[in-house]
Amino acid sequence: MDTPDTAGAAATTDPTGPAHPTPHARVRRRIRTAGLFCAAAALAVGTSVPAAAQAAATVPMPAPRLVVVDCFQQPQTRPDEYILACGDGNNQLVDLDWKTWGPNTATATGTDLVNDCRPNCAAGRFRSYPVEVTLSKPQPWPDRANTHQFSQIRLLYTDTVPAPVARDVTYKLVY
């Protein structure tokens, strides 16, 4: 005759399981089932977080908008004209024909109109100088989300040069 200990042992070791498992066997089965559910949940969470993080990491950020800022603090993209002397307008680029624009430089050809200021700037004449223009060194524009402004301009005069300017000159844009 089976004792309660051997009946319990037989009920828990029988692979087909007893017709009526003992209370101890039912508790162990519930614990095993709960453990399997917890393991499955942990596995699901563990694999879905990195997948979500990977998906977020592969979404490309849009390229920043590239602009040159004019004398009035307005963004300009491929402007036809650009004032270099904001105080008096005695030096400006006109007829700009942009060949490239971004992501690190923008290049154009055009004309630099420079007031010769003879005998003074009010009575002076504007002279034309063919020029190649290069904008470079884009920097984030504060308070303008996803917008970068070119911070440097290079002027390369292709013919005559306004005195006393060098043939190849680079300025920092501060607007």
C-alpha cells in the first residue's frame, strides 16, 4: 500500500501525470507555468527594446537647412544679391549665379559692386569687379531649429581688384 509520501512521489514523477495530481504537484506545475510565462515576457521585452532602439537609430535626421544671413538677420538661400557692407551698402555682390549649395560650401560667380568713395562715399561711383564667391564653415544658427548658417565668405577676384583689397580675401560673416 502506498504511503502519502510515495503517492506524492509517484504523482510528480509519472510523465503522463496522475489522473488526480496531489496538491503539491499542482503547486509545482503552477510555479513552473508562471516561470515559463515570466521567462517568455522577459524575452519579449528584452528583444523588443533593442529592436525599437535600433529602428529609432536608423531613422535619418533631416539635413540642416543651409542659409547665409543677410544684414537684416534674414536667412537667404542662393540669393541673387548680397550686401557685404551693411552699414552703408557701399559694397555688395550682385548677379550671383550659384553653382553649388551645401552641405559644407556654396559657390557662385557674380559681380562685386564697390563704391570707390572718391572724393567721398556720398559722391563716389560704384565700380564692378568680377568675382568668384565661396561660402563655407556652416554653423548651427541659434534659435533656428535644424538651420545652419555659413560663417565665412571668400572672394576671389578674377580680373581687376578694388584697391586696397587683395585678389583673394576671406571674411568672417557676423550677421
